[in-house]
Amino acid sequence: MRFILSMLIGLTSCMAHATPQFSQAECQMLNEQRLEIRRQLRQPYNPDHGQQLQARLKELEQLLKQHCRQPVKNPPVVVAPVQRPLL
């Protein structure tokens, strides 16, 4: 029983670390957006705008939680494949 529990805990922690991490600059930009939305939420707004702000805030918080736990200084360079013209 303990073995199964320890395996489940180990698997969940490995899956959490497998999430790709954003760069420090991206995380900083997301956090600035989050802070701006929180400032806007302290101002008067109509119900529709408030729902939009709350939804965006929730989205930003999820992104920060998943991808900014350990932001990387230099993100890996992704090279797009080159398409050759058909002859």
C-alpha cells in the first residue's frame, strides 16, 4: 500500500516538472499583465467587463503557475522547418 502511494506521488511530481517553462522575460510580462488586471478590478466596471477581467486573471494565474515555477534565462531556440518549393 505504501509502495503504491509513493509511486503515485512520484509520478505526479514528475508530470508537474515535465511542463515546459517560459523564459524570465515571458513570466515577467505575464505577471505585469496580471497586476494590471488586478488594478483594473479595483476600479469601477460593468458586469460584462468584470467577467472578462476575472476570466483573463484566472488564465494568467494558471499560466504563471504551470509555466513560471522555474523560469529559464535563455529559452531553447526552436528552428522552424524550411519548406522547399515543389518543382
